[in-house]
Amino acid sequence: MGRLEDIAERNLNPKHQRERSIVGITLGLFVLLILGLMVFTNLGARPTDPPRPPHVDGVLLRSHK
């Protein structure tokens, strides 16, 4: 009978369920905020430097004229 009483009490007192869903929604919104900031900011962009000759992985590319 103990298990049936636990199920009945859970159905009578849904406060715990509501708190759990609020925590889940809050965490989801926080993750969406972080992803939005990552997409719409230029944190990964290189800073603009004065014009330099083109290079690939540190190797300077020059044309012979």
C-alpha cells in the first residue's frame, strides 16, 4: 500500500512538479541566451590589423614580378 499512497500524495501535491519545470525552463532560457550571445557577437573574429601581404599558417605568400 505504501507505493499507492505515494502516488496519490504526488498527485495531490503537484508543487514539486511545478518547481522542477520552472528550474528546467530557467536553465533552458540560460542556454539559449548563451547560444544567442555566441552567434550574434564577434568574439571569435580576429582583430583588424593594418594591411599585410597574404599568408597561410604563418608562411608569407609573395608573387615574383
